[in-house]
Amino acid sequence: RKLKALLLKRCIGCVHVLAQLQRDKPGAARMMDKKLVADKYWEGVLQAERDFNAEMDDVVKESEMTEEGFGRSVWPQGLQFYRLEQHKEMMAKKEADEAEARKIGGDSSDASSGGKRDDPETVERKEAMRKHLREVGWFAFGLVRVDRAGWRRL
């Protein structure tokens, strides 16, 4: 049980790396095409991607050794925990920003912005986004696809 928790924690750490790679690689590729970065930098990005893929495979293999079938579920669980962590951070930042705005603006700004937040169109848009995120789930990252054979990296 403890080993499974450690593998899941390792997986979540890998997801952080993956998110960074997904953010950085397209920009680095564009810069490389325009010869704005050295070949060594681009090779570093590609090496990081290879290292990530190797780590991903290692986590799956070790997960399968601990419990049969756990290798197929470790990445979906890791992605789910990562998204939950990101959501919590986003909500904490939003609450801190709102508290700061209340502190600066006083009570009058709460009334004016409160009406804006409770706007039916805004509520509907937020609910549609929540529904979409529930439907998309961990497939949103485009990392894995599940079929009869199990998970597969795309």
C-alpha cells in the first residue's frame, strides 16, 4: 500500500514535468525553426522529453510489479491528483485576489462585483465548463488513451 502511494506520488511529480514540457516545447520548436536558440538548447528539450518517457515507462512497469493492473490506472490517477492540486492552487489564488480586492475597494466594490459574478450568463458558462471538465477527465492532457488493450501513450 505504501509502495503504491509512493509510485502515485512519483507519477504526480512526472505530470508536473510533463505540463512544463507541453508548455515549453512548442515555443522552443518555433525558436529553433527561426534559429533563435542554440542546437544544444533544443537537444536539452528533446532529452528532457526522452527522460520523461523513460520515467513514465518505469513507473508503469513498477506499478505492474506491485499489483497487476495498477500500471493501467497509475497515470489516470496521477493526472487526476495533479488537476485537483492545480484547481486548489487556482482557487486559493482567486480567494486571495478577492480578499485583496475587498481590502482595497471596501464594501462598495463587493456589491458591484457581486452582481457581475451572479450574472446568469456567467453562472451558465461556469457550469458548462465544469460539465466539460467532468466529461473530458484525465483525457484532457492528451497523454493516454484507453482501449481494450489498456492504456497507451499517444
